[in-house]
Amino acid sequence: MPFDDKKGMQIAYEEALEGYKQGGIPIGACLIHEDGRVVGRGHNMRVQKDSMTLHAEISCFENSGRLPASLTKKCTLYSTLSPCTMCTGSALLFKIPRVVIGENETYMGGEDWLAKHDVELINVKDNRCKDLMDKFIKEHPEIWNEDIGE
Amino acid sequence: MPFDDKKGMQIAYEEALEGYKQGGIPIGACLIHEDGRVVGRGHNMRVQKDSMTLHAEISCFENSGRLPASLTKKCTLYSTLSPCTMCTGSALLFKIPRVVIGENETYMGGEDWLAKHDVELINVKDNRCKDLMDKFIKEHPEIWNEDIGE
């Protein structure tokens, strides 16, 4: 993968790892501008903040501040896991043209919806992302099921 | 409309009005369980919290605490305005079977996506909701355009 995608997924993975260390669901995300700037980063905060909506991508946007779509439409969104319908919908709202994910074996969200709106989706199949999720789900299946609405 | 929908839209409208008084975008939402309990309520916090993601519906979910889908799948989501793609995606994630909106003339979000997933959508065409948005957009067109990703 190109340098920037490697960097983006590395940051997303570090966020996932940080979430895991906090006892949370290990999914991380970051937002990188086409000029290389890291605009935002974050991880799932369901456990840490008792939050239904702070998935990794939403946390990342929250941590980015109040960005206009004129900026986000020049960004790539990285996530260690395929975004759920809410996070997919946020990418569409913010006109993000490109989404790079670590894996979609653990969960597949709204990929068809991204495709329908011509958002480029790249799955880099990063085993570290899947291994971390496998570990968490084995330890806390009930928290994971809650997060994906099961 | 049935009593509960009248009550739900009244609460959502009061939230929108509260947002307006705070100088924010006047869109409100609430979540009501089929047993009549008001599970959550909130309004758009873009201006108040410099937030990209705290639309009325997301605020409402955040204020509701960490609810499982076993509860949200028995709720109706009320919003003074047709939900954007992010908020539509959150309703789908939380398996909400019924969405009641005040209007969709100011903006229409992911209604087709709700229909595709058999979520019941009811537009009660509440003029108070539209009048409040008209007033706000006339006063702050740039804030409104930012909120819908223009």
C-alpha cells in the first residue's frame, strides 16, 4: 500500500490498541488530508464513556473539531474495521471520497452503501486488526454484540 | 396523529426550540419506548459544542446512555427534520423500527435507505418545525450549509 495508507492504518491500529488498553472495544480510526496532515484520530468509546454512538469513526470526527465538508472531502478515513451503517452514513455526510479499512471479516457494515455513492473503499487486510478483535471478542463477547446492535 | 406521536413530536420541537435559544441549529429529537417511556431527548449541538457529529438524533442517543438494541428496537425515533445519512445509519444500527419526522422540505436525508430496510417513516408535516428552520436559515445560512455538508 502507498506510504500514506500505511501511515493511516498504523495510526488507526495504535488507536485500537489504546482502546484495548483502556478496557474498551479495540477499533481505531483516523482522518488524513490529501496534503498528508493527520486531521483527527480516535477509538471506540462505548465502554469508556458509556456511549452508544462513539464508534471509532465518530470519535475520530469528534476529536477533529468542527470541520466543514470543504475540508473532509479531501480526506481519507481509515478504520481498523469495516464501518457500521452509522459510520458509513457519516462518511457520506462529510463527503469523504476514500475509506481504507483494516478488515471486514469480523464485521461488515455499509460497504454497499459506500459503493453506491462512488466512495472508494480499500481493504488492506491487516492481520493485526483482526487478531486484536478476535482477542477482544473472546474475552468480552457480550460487549461486542452490544456494539453492533445484536 | 396518535397521542404518543403528538407527545414525541412536541418533545422534539421543544428540544429544537431550546437549541435555537442557545444560538444553535434548531433541530430536536427524542426516543420513546413502545411502553410510553421517554428514553432520551436532545438537540443539534454543532454550534454549542463545536461538534461535527452531534446532530439532534446523535445527541439524543448520547443523552440516552448506553442502550442495547434489545431496547432501541422497541422505540420510535422522533426528529423535527428528516434525518441525514449519518442519523439514518444510526437508526438502522440500533434497529429502530419507526421514525417520525416533523418535515422534509428543508432537507431530505436517507429516507430511501430507511424504506429499503423496512423502517416505517411518518412525516407529520408540523409547520412549527419548518418555520423555526426557515427563521434560523435566514439568520445563519452559513451554519446550516456547514451542518449538511455543503
